[in-house]
Amino acid sequence: MNEKPVDIKKYLSDRVLKLEESPTFALEKKVDMLDGQLKAKGDYVVRFGIGQPDFNTPDNIKDAAKTAIDQNKTKYTASTGIKELKQAIVDKLARDNKLDYGLENIFVGNGGKQVLDAIMRAFINPQDVILVPRPYWVSYTQQVVLSEGIPLEVDFNDLLKIEVVHLKSLIKQYESRIKCLILNSPSNPTGAVYNLKELKEIAQICVENNIFIISDEVYEKFIFGNAEHISAAGLGDEVKNITLTVNAVSKTYAMTGWRIGYIAAHQDIISQMTKIQDQSASNPCTPAQWAAVEALNGDQESVEAMRREYEKRRDYIYNRLNGIDGIKCSLPEGAFYVFPDVSSFYKGSVKNSFDFSSELLEKAYVAVVPGAAFGDDRFVRISYATTMDKIKEGMDRIEKFCGSLSR
Ligand SMILES: Cc1ncc(COP(=O)(O)O)c(C=O)c1O
């Protein structure tokens, strides 16, 4: 048969063609391949790429899902979640974040990523502006693009947090086209945590300029030293009215594959957003919802055990990185990432963060994500959601690799 060639791209939307591949998923594919080849030689890649806890989901949570399945809790549910899970979220927000919400304020979806995408769909008309502070989690800008909005990048200061002067100047310039600001504390990729003073200043600017705050708090439980997690919505009613608090069980309970995330916001927003869920996702996976009920209501000791372990790893990796000539790294106060500046090595064949990461992978078998993917080419992101043994081995390899580069 004679097949006529079809130009698929002519049929696909500009929206999807413009979308970038997730750099972390792309890296994982490459690493999987290399790792397979190395295994045959008794070696392996040290994976500092993906932001996925190395811990297993705690047993009490897994048991709750098994029970749900045995009890045939396997059918469709209300599109934004079962009431038992919404109640567990309401109770959690009151207990942990001092936020007073009712069931009507809660929207449960398929992970933090999907609920964030639903927010973008709900808020963005073509050409609307969403303020995305750099360095940012890779999906924020692309989700804005997918909804045909404009992600406008806000610069950062020495602490890797929002540069308020730049924020104000962008607001002056773009005024009414700006719909929302994304706030991510603790931050992926920097691990920066906003303190009360900083949060108040930014929230006040948003209140004065009618800008909604999308407060992504998925790393809230992994906080180190004297740092404290503060929910933006807790700064008073004016701020609460313009804030959508986003969270998920993925990182906190090592439940990345279960796909449960949620939003707490004004009921008028939630009721409109429910239509999106009705017409697209139907509902989050039913047994996973029951597992999330147990995660939020059950014993929290496993979360604290993971936090302690992450803190040990952070201390180790931070000290090792700063001990390497040519690397500058600020101390992350939360999440499970470090974001070192490696730009002093940009000489010869290593011209940018992509080259640095590629050579590090190909020559030293260590996977890190180029900072350019997060909006700043001077850096690379290292995820320390892996075992201490692997971290030690990975740091030895990075040290040796950096020693081999010219500066
Ligand atoms: C800052 C941030 N927000 C949201 C998410 C999404 O998490 P989930 O796995 O629940 O979709 C991630 C995942 O990497 C993240 O880093």
C-alpha cells in the first residue's frame, strides 16, 4: 500500500507545539539508558535529577488503600474528592497552618501538578500575565503557556527570593494584565523559605494590586534549622481572599505515584473550578483518596523521620559543595534540593548549565538538572532525595569532575 506522508504538525495546535518537554523527565529517560549500559559493567549513575523521595509510602497508608480496594471503594467519586478526604484536608489546614476552611473551599485533584494546571485554566485568558519568580519549578511557565497566558519572570535577590523592586516595576509596567503571582515556599529548586516579614511584604503588594497568590506549599513539611513554614493565606482575611493554597501528599508522605493534590481557596473559585474537574479528570483515583485520608489523619511520625534524614543530607551536601573550589552554594532551609552556582566552570567545551550537566553525566555518571530549565543558567539543581551512600559517592564524583575542569 502506498502511504501518503502526513504532516502531523499541521494538524496539532500551536499550544501543544509550543510546549517544552519536561527537562526532568527528559533527563530521567537519558539516565535510564545510560544506567542500563553501566549496570552491565558493574557501575551505575548517581541520580540527583528527579525530585522524588527515596522513601517508601508508609505502611499505614498502603494498608488504607488495600482496605479501600477490598471494600470495593473503586468507583467514581465526586469530581473534586470524597468528603472524608476534604474533611481530613480541612482538619489538616486548621491544625498545621491555622487556616479556617470548610468543605466548600476544598478541591482535590490528581496531584499538585494537575491542580495547578486547573488553576491556570480557570484564571488565564489568552495573553493574561502570570508572575513567575525565578528560579522556578519547571512546570509553572509551561502550564501558563498551555493556557495561552504569558509567564512573566520576576528576578531574585541574593537570598534566591523575589526581588521586590523588580516585582513592583513589573506590576507598574503590566498592571491590569497580571492575574496571579506564584509563590513557592519552600522552593523547588532553591530550598529557600520565606519568613514572615518577606511574606507580608509580598502579600501586601498583591492585595494593593489585586493580584491573586498561588501559594505552592508542597514541601512545607521539609523545613530545617530555625526556619518555619508560613502559609500566605494565614496573613489575614484580605490575603486569604486572594490566595489559593496548593498542596499534595506526594512529597510529604512519599506518595508521588498516588497522584493526590489539593487546593484551598474561596468557595466561588472552587465552585467554578469544579466544572473543569467534571469535564476533564472526573475524579482523582478512588483508593488513592482513601490512602490520602489515612496519610493526613494518621500517625505523622514517619514524616518527621523523613524530615530529619533530609536535614542530615542537606548539611552534608551543602558542606561538600562549598568545599569544592569554584562552587558557590547557599544554605537551603527546606525541600530536598540544593542549587549551587557552577558558572565559574563555564570555559572551553562547558559553556552553560546544559554542557556542565551533560559532561557530568557522560564523564562522571552523575545526573543533575541544568539551572537553565529553572530560569537561571549559572546553576544546576541537585536533588538529595536519595540515600546517604549515594550522596557521598555522588559528591566524590562531582568533586573529581570539577577538579578536572579548567576555570
Ligand atoms: C514546587 C512543586 N510543586 C508541585 C509539584 C507537583 O507535585 P505532584 O507530584 O503532587 O504533582 C512539584 C513536583 O515536583 C513541585 O516540585
